[in-house]
Amino acid sequence: ALDDDEFLARTIATNRAGKAYLAKSFEGMGIPYVETAANFFCLPFATEADAKQFTEEMERHGIITRWLGGFGLPDCVRISIGTPEENERAISAMKEILPTIGSGAETAPLQVHG
């Protein structure tokens, strides 16, 4: 796939658009996030329990995220940048889920945007 310049250009464009959409959505919802140069965002939560609950609830909605406890970030969750449809589904689910999370998504002691 790396030799396919057209595919690579489309993938980069999709990621850039998805990054902008998710960042704008997070900001509009008051969700802090860590700036990214990758194909995912790191979302800090107030507690480890909140991060785990968020991950479980997103999975119940058919959206796979990754709790980052195994990477030394127990209060954080990784959410990948997907296609426009996947990103919209993720934001829709987050709007439903976040109000039910223990203490909500709040800034943790990480450098975050928001």
C-alpha cells in the first residue's frame, strides 16, 4: 500500500479530515484531549475507573477504544481516527455515554488541549 501513491494520499487526507472533525467535536463537547500527530487521540479522564467505564460503554455501542493502563496511562483512553462515518458514530456514542461516566471526562495531569 505504501507504493500506491493515490491510496496513501487518500489515507492521509482522510486522517487529516478525521482529526479536524474529532478535535472540533471534542472541543464543542468540552472534552479534553492530547494533541496528536498520529491516527488516534488520547483522552484523559479524571480516574482510572472512568476511563475503563468509558471503554466498556463504547464497546457496548460497537466502538472499540483502548484503555491505556498497560501503557502507564491508567486514566486515559485511545480513540482512533476513522472514516467520516466511523467518527460520526463515535461522537454520537460519546454524547450518550459521557454524561453517565462517574466523574466525566476532565483534565488529568497531562498536557492536553481543552
